[in-house]
Amino acid sequence: MSNRKHLKIGLFGFGTVGSALFELINTTHPEGVEIKRICVRNLAKARGVDAEFTNDPDDIFNDPEINIIVELIDDAEASYEIVTRALRGGLTAVSGNKKMLAEHLPDLIALQAETGSTLLYDASACGSIPVIRNLEEYYDNDLLISVKGILNGSSNYILTKVFKENMAYNAALRLAQEAGFAESNPSLDVDGWDSLSKLVILAVHAFGTYVSPKQIFTFGISQLSEADIRFATEKGRRIKLVGHVEKLPDGRLCMAVLPQLLSTDKYIYGVDDEFNGVVIKGLCYDKQFMFGRGAGGFPTGSAILSDITASQYDYRYEYKKLHSANTPKFTNDIAFRIYYRYNNPNDLNLIHFESISEKYQSDSFCYVVGVTTLAELHRVAPQLRQRPVFLAAYPRS
């Protein structure tokens, strides 16, 4: 006899992901799952579906039949209010809002412990790839060394067009916007903020360490130039926007989001278009690779549906690593090699390099290859984002 719960969903948001989830449920008919009511901002907008809509959250929270809240809105503050209200009301909540989660995860974990309610959010990181649940269940020990990957499909789509089709960055960005992979204001994707939120969430489940987004060096691809593309191509590499969290040999934890110059033997070198790719490295099993669509309504909607059906069996994150005696402490004190392209000599003086192994100057642009630290880059991050410069991690292999 099945012990599957019957779920009646109160859904907040009916945009790309919300409408995809609605279609998935009404196409696949998962046993014991139905959407009871949908809360939207604009009731007058034509939706083209047979469903009960409201613009009053109380209509959902006061409905005694609704026993799970699914929020798929892009407003992080409103998302937090919905999720905390659901948890305090004894309801299961499912969220895909990675910015909200990255900023409030410690509070939300504490609230779950206090109320006994459940929050699930596998869809918040890497779309259809079940990274969070795998980190929770399979990699729930001290053997994990690092999690590294392409966490944003929009920026990866742009870089694919640049490196595989020789398209100019601005032309590739416009194409991404026309295809619906990038917003009219693409900063969230191309400047690394979306990847940053996902990395914060993954670090909690990988290592049990929460690090505020403000502490993590983040730099994107919006200043990518023809000179940078040419440098990478001449070195036989590709530039990818990468989120990386790693436990160092001394037990400390480092994290960053920035472009990387990747050689052909790296797993994520060949991850193209709007796909995501995540490499998990361990002490005994070396590297394992997860690959899948990281953006779009249906890939994300399928991850949301997976969380919904998991909750039918009372699945919840246990956060075992948060209570470990070996939880690593965050640090930015790590040196590594970077490629740094600039135009003005003053911009070179912005960063202190421990050593410089390569230097090039011309009338149109200049660059150096040298060793610096994450702490140094984080110190000058606001200036770096405002100036016409570009940098990328440049691993030696």
C-alpha cells in the first residue's frame, strides 16, 4: 500500500518556470499532486489555462486544503516572506529563488529546526541537475575536496557562441537575449551574481559551511574583449565562467566565481550552450561529472516537480555537515595565477602581484600573467568591476 501523501499546491508565480510546472503536472499527471490555486501579481493578464488565480496571498495561506507552498517568483524579499510564512504555518515549502536562499539560508535552516517544517530547493542550483540532493545523500562525508562548475546557462551560451562560432561578445549577448536565455539587463548572469548565489547554496550542502555572498570574490564576463578571446585561443584554451569551492589541504575553504582559462582536458571545457556542468572531486574517487540543462522553464520546472514528489514521502535535507566537528572555515588567503588585461597603467597598479611571469604592451591593450591572491582581488573588486579590465584564473594545466 502506498504511503504517498496527496498534495494540494498553492503556487506563487506563473512566469516561465511556474507555467512550465503547471504544464508538466497537467501532462504527466503525477500521482497525488495537483495545483489548487495560483497567486499572481496581475489578475487581468490572460493566462490561457484553466486554473484558479488570485492576487491575494491570504487566499492560499487560509485555504485548509493546501498543504504545500511552491514559490517561483523573482523578488527575493517577497520570496523570503512567502517561504517563512509557510514554514511557520507548518507547511512544506519549495523554492527556486537562489538569491533569497543564498542570503537567508542560515535563518531558514534554523526555522526548519524550530518548526519541524520542510524547505526543499534543488531547482535553485543547476536547473535539472540534482546536485544538492547528491551532495546531501551520496557525498555526506569528509572525502569531498571540491565542487566546481558552470553554474549559469546564459553566460555559457554567450561564451559558446564566442569561442565556437567566432561571434563578437555583444552579438552573442543579443542572441542570448533574443533566445530568452538572458534578460534585457543581463548583469545577474554575465557578471556572476547568479552563479554566486548557487555556489553559496552548494557550499552549505557540500561542506556544511555558510559563507555570505559579500565575502566571496565575484567577477564576470561583461568586459570580455577580442584581445582576451585571442589570448585564450592562442593558448589552446577556452574561457568559461566558473564557480569553485574547494577544501584546502589545511582544512580551510576557499570560494570564488570568475572566468577561467580552461585547457582541453578539463571536463567543463566542452560544456556548451545553455548547459551546466559540475565536477565533484573527492579524496578516493578523483573526479565525477554531472551535466544537464541549467536554464529554461521545463528543466527547472522538472526539478521543482522532483522536490514536490520527494515531499510526498517526507523527504527533507538533514544538513548533517553543518553539525560536523570538521566543518571548514572560509578563507580568501590563497594564491593562484591569473591573466589580467588592462589599458591604463594605473589599472595594473590596482592589483598587487606576488610575481609576474608574462607581460605584453601595445597601443590598444596590455596584459600580464601573474600570481596574486583571492584576498587581493576581493579587496579591489568594486574598482575592477567599474574599469575596462578583464581577468581570468589561469591554471597551469
